Amino acid sequence: QLPLVESGGGLVQPGESLTLSCTATGFNLEHQDMGWFRQTPGKEREGVSCLTSRGGTLRPQDSGSGRFTVSRDNLKNTVFLHIKNLEVEDTGLYYCATRGASGRWFCRTTESDYNNWGRGTQVIVSS
């Protein structure tokens, strides 16, 4: 396992936006495909969004509500998950994960595709 650390979680109100960070130590995220996942209360862990090393993301038909986007800052060796218009149902533990670059433009949030995981950051959405 290569170290990944998520941060930025906390208590937010419904309707607000939030940005989570995923930082790596000892290896370069620029050459990795990245995934973001979450586990909400009572549910299995699910994929949220992803970003390939080429800058691509989910296929349009897989993008869902469009409230989740991923970006990368190579100078900071950090990948971000931006969440808009938070809902109470977004409460959960958010994880980032990496895999070696697939070379593809589109990515998917299939857990088995990713082999390196962080420990998560907690997001609580409540009024």
C-alpha cells in the first residue's frame, strides 16, 4: 500500500458545497487513475467519481447528477473531489483510491479496478 490521505471532511449544511482532498506521499498521483468512493450509513461502498491520468472522467451516461467532479493539482500531488449542493443522503465516509494509469480517457468507479486506498474522511450533512 502506498500512502493516501484524505482530508476536508466535516459537518456541512444541506445545499452547501465541499471539497475533499486526497494527497499521496512517496509516489506521483499525476501518473495514476484516481477514484473517489463513499460509504453511507446502511449501504455498501459505492463509487462517486473518477479521474484518469489523461484528465478524463466518467462516461456521460455514468455521471449521475453531476454534483461530483474531480480535479488534480500536480504541483501539490493532490486530487480533489468537489461536491455541490450537498444532501443529507451524502453523509458518509469518503475514500480516494488509485490504480496505475489505464491509458484510457474514460474511467469507471468499479472497486476492483483500484488497488491502493486511503482510510477515508467523514462528511456529515445536517442542518
